[in-house]
Amino acid sequence: MSMPHVLLGLLAAGNRHGYELKRAHDSRLPRAKPLAFGQVYATLGRLQRDGLVVTTGQEREAGPDRTAYALTDQGRAALAGWLAAVEPPMPYVTSTLFTKVAVALLVADLNAARSYLIAQARAHTDRLRELTAVKTAPSTTLDDVVAVDYAVAHLDADLRWLRTTLARVADWHREVHS
């Protein structure tokens, strides 16, 4: 994820201070890792240094001064360019799950590799159930539904791969150890 571009996108709706940006990120991207305040302010500092945002003043609510930020024309152009660029499909398999299965076949016996695949498939199935329940909860927002749909699609793909690999594990193990 490109944190600078996410913050530029959140600022496209209007001037905000760091606390508001963090809250907006965490609510608009509900299944993403929550931002740390330090990350928000460090990123805003780099965006300001690069001429993509400017400060628009300070506010004081019931607490410390809060500096508000706004996009510059250069910031709007950078955001538009990032949004227009198509993300290339990943050229390499970089999943920890894939790597762990491949390494397990190198160092573990066939039964241990099978057990790992079964346990991992069970964990994926449990997570799919949890996410499906989130979609039907009364307090679920459309932001949640969209994020859960994304997560479910990825978990489902992993689960299909785990099941296919489980069916091939004996042949794969023989090939690795021959």
C-alpha cells in the first residue's frame, strides 16, 4: 500500500489534520492495518517537503494544537497519476503461505507436510466463516462489506490452492526428495 497516496486521497475531500486523517483511514479501510499516528505525521512531513501538501493553519480543540493540511496542485496531479496507473499483476509468488509449504516439503516428512496443509486449510475456513458473519452483522457498513469481499476472495483462492496442493503433496514430496 502506498501510504503517501492514501493520505493524498483522503486530503482530496478537504483539509484535515493528522488525527482526522488517521480516523478517516481506519474507517474507510476498515480491514487494513490501523495507522499509527507517528506514521501519519512522518508521511505528512515528507509530502510537505515534496510540495504535495501544505499546512493551512492550526486548530486547537480540547487538546494540543493540530496542524491542518491541504493538497497542492502538484499533490492532486500526483494522486491522479497514481490512480490512473494500472497495477501490474505480481510477477513473483511472494506469499508466506506458499513459501512455508514449499519449505515444509523440503524439511518435513510427507505426513508433517500433509498435517500442515490440513491445519492451514482449517484456519482459512475458520477465517472465511468469521468474515461471512461480519457481512451479515447489523452494524456492518458498505466499507466493511467491500473489504470483506476482497479478503474472502483471497482466502478462497488460498483455500482452493491448499486443497489442490494437498491432493498433489505426495507427488511433490517425491519429486523434491528424488
